[in-house]
Amino acid sequence: MHWQTTRYDIDLSRPRVMGIVNITPDSFSDGGQHGDTRSALAHCEQLLREGADILDLGGESSRPGAEALPLEEELNRVLPVLREAVRLGVPVSVDTYKPEVMRAALDTGADIINDIFALRSPGAEAVVAEHPRCGLCLMHMQGEPRSMQAAPHYDDVVAEVHEFLRERAETLRIQGVAAARVVLDPGYGFGKSVEHNFELLRRQAELLALGYPVLAGWSRKSSLGAVTGRPVSGRLAASVAAALAAVERGARLVRVHDVAATVDALKVWSHAGLPRAQEAVA
């Protein structure tokens, strides 16, 4: 299985680690730490030394309660970092839901668009149609960042996430987007309660039936704090455990802050020859 992106076909025969680069002052975990171009690029280089396979650049926080960022501000944050990051020899993803940012990022050389709105913003589908090789990550979210955690409700969270992702992927296929370009993200922590998140994790393998690779983003999320009682700064062990649990249940990519620890854990997991969920069922 491969993920087709602008410059790279990413081999997913082993789990891949996507390193988070928040170019923001207000992200829930590391807001302000990499808010300028120089520190963001230094962080990119550090994540690569730690073993990241992909870099994911984001200029707008999508934490619960976050306000929308003006377009020009997002462009001013992301593009200077992206221009340099695409020279680092790995696939570079841009985390955005704005079509204008998508177009500018892809014209600058980005390999992947990682969209929390799953290309539902008006004009987003047209942008990715103009760039017929770029990789796409489609995420499920109930509501929007400002209000998504107010009172999330599902009759069956797994069935509803499954249907949403199926519909979005099918819509793109009808428009001519190759299946090899698409990765699906259940949206852990986006419009979901603690129990919703863990039900999705327990049954994550059901999403594999859609036939696309799954990306899991558990890193430092509040659900881990609810289970462990730890603040954001103390969720390293929980984040690594959640990443491994997601991979065991079939995820082929994990999006993380703590790259070195996750890479080491995956090496041990792989060396032990532990079965993935789809292999265990066979």
C-alpha cells in the first residue's frame, strides 16, 4: 500500500510518523514555541533527526474553542516555512481548510493537504482537482473548532464517522481523484467525548473496510488527560501508548508531537512482530 503525494509515493508497508509543526501562538500543546519561521524550521529539522517520515505544517490552531484565523495571517505564517521545508527531503503536509491556502501551498511545492473539514469548504475540491498528484487527508469532525466540544452526540459514533468518510472519499472518486491519493482520519478529539474517542479506537479496524489507509492523531489530546489525570505536558507515555494501540488496530500513519519516543516505540512493536488488527482477524 502506498500514499500518492505530489513528489513522493509513501510506502505504508510499515507505519509512518507525521511530525507536527505548529506555526501558531495558541495551539493547545505547544502554541508559541515555533511561531516564527526560524524556530519552526529548526523544529522541522529536529523532528527529522528524531525520525519523522512526514512534516505537517499548520498555521491555524484547531484546538477546542479556537477562533478562525484571517486568511492573510495564515498565509504569512505558513508559506515562509513551507518554502524551506520542501527542501528537506521528505513529504511536507499543510494542515488547512482554506482553499486559498491550499492553492498557495500546493503551488509552493506542498505534497499533502491535511484538511479537518475534509474538503467541504467551497472551492476546496476544485483546488485539489487542479493538482492531480497531491496527497489528501480527509478528517471527520462534528461541528467546528469553536463549538465542537460543547455537547458532541452520536447514536453510533463509529457508524457515523464511517459513513461520513465513505461519502467524502466517494465524492472525490466521482470527481476523478485517485484512491491512492486519499488517507482517512477518524478525527480523534474533534467533536467527540472521551468515550466516543475510545469507542472509535476500539473499533477503528471497521474503518479499514473502506479500503483507504487510516491516520490517527491522538498526540497529547484531552481524552488522554481524562484517563491519566495528566496535564498536557505529562502525556508523553499516554500519547505513545495511544499511537501504538491505533497502529495495532490498523492505522498506517500517526500524527504526533513526540516523534523520537513514538519512532522508538514503533521499532520495538515492529521487532516484536505483533499482528495488526486486519491480520489478527484473518
